[in-house]
Amino acid sequence: MELLERISASGQDAATTIINVEEQLRGWLAEIHRLTDPHPQIVAYGRLQRRIDFFAAWTVLAWDAAAADLFVRFRQQGLRIGSLDLKIACVALAHDATLLTATRPTSPKCPACESRIGWIEQACVNLS
């Protein structure tokens, strides 16, 4: 069973963050910009449209003042995580959400985040 099917069957809400949306859209916009011939852009625009349609079906958690405050606090503490990854973690923390990720760090870089991070393989087991 796919992860989204398991989440749906569990009765738990699933969401993504506006940062995830930004990452996806930036990628397709960069691809469109890279292509100078308008005909290959047809496929790239189609993929961009499918990505927009995909995210339209999701609850998208906002980048808000609470997330921004957490981001600033973690940066002031010297936390060294990529900006987008840290923003995603801050949005999850600010919205009291569990962050599911397939990217497992070798050591916890954000002790405040660790208790709210679920790993994809664990989620697949726990939601069944």
C-alpha cells in the first residue's frame, strides 16, 4: 500500500509545506527558463501544470511568523541545516505537525525537531 493510502486509511491528516511547493515549482520554472526553443517547453509547461494540479489537492502549511521566528532562533543557535530543509522543519514545528522524510541524517542536527520527525519506512509500518 502506498504511503498516501496508508495515511488516508489511518484517519490522520496529511499536508505539505509551502516550502515544498516552492522547491517543486522552482525546479520546473528553471527547466522552462533553460529551454529556449518553445516546442520543448510544451512538455515542461505540462509537467509544471501537473505539479500545480497535484498540490491543489493538498493542504499546504504556511510559512508564517511562528515558523520564521523558529528559523531565526535555530540560526542564532548555530544550527547548520540547509535553509529550505530548516524552513520545512520550522513550518512542521510551528503547525505541530510530524514531518515525514526519507532523508535520514546520520546524527540529529536539530534536537528540538527530532521528536517531530517520522521516517518514511517507520510511517509505512506505523500507519498499517
